Amino acid sequence: MKKKLLALGSMAFTFLVPSIAFAQDAASNESDVHMMIALAAGLGIGIAAFGGALGQGRTAAAALEGIARNPNASGKLFTPMILGLALIESLVIYSLVVSLMLMGNLGG
């Protein structure tokens, strides 16, 4: 029963949302565009920060668990852990750059 309700709900969502989107007049309001750009920038950086924090937490937890199981391997685990943390953080920084670029489009 749950699957049928989920299928019906997703089908209704698929057919109703695009019709609402295309029902807009041809002349778009400029403030709506600015509002959507600001919303996209905010959501983008929020989701990136949330995902980066989850990734860094799991990376640190896995490295600490490995060190706790085998303390002699701490030297071998430390460098890949720091490299992984830096790569995770770089993705969040990329999202920040994209958000700043989007916000730069609001002025012009």
C-alpha cells in the first residue's frame, strides 16, 4: 500500500510541478530571478558545508578507529587522513566560490 501511495504521489508531483512552472507569464520579474539566485547560493553553500562536515567526521572517526586498533599504524594513517580532509574541504571551498560567483551576478 505504501509503494502505491508513493508511486501515486511521485506521479502527481511529476505532472503538477512542471505545469505550475510553465504557467508563468512570458515576462519574468527580475526580482524573482534575483531571489532564486540568492536561494541557490545559500542552499548550495549550506548543503556543501553539511556534506563536508559529515565527510570529515567520518574520515576522522575511521582514522581514529584504525589507530585505536593498531597504534603502530598511526604514521601510515595520518598522511592519507590529512589528504582526504583537505580534498573534502576543497569541495566545500569550490561551492563557496560558485556561490560567490552567483551572488556577483545579482549586482549586474
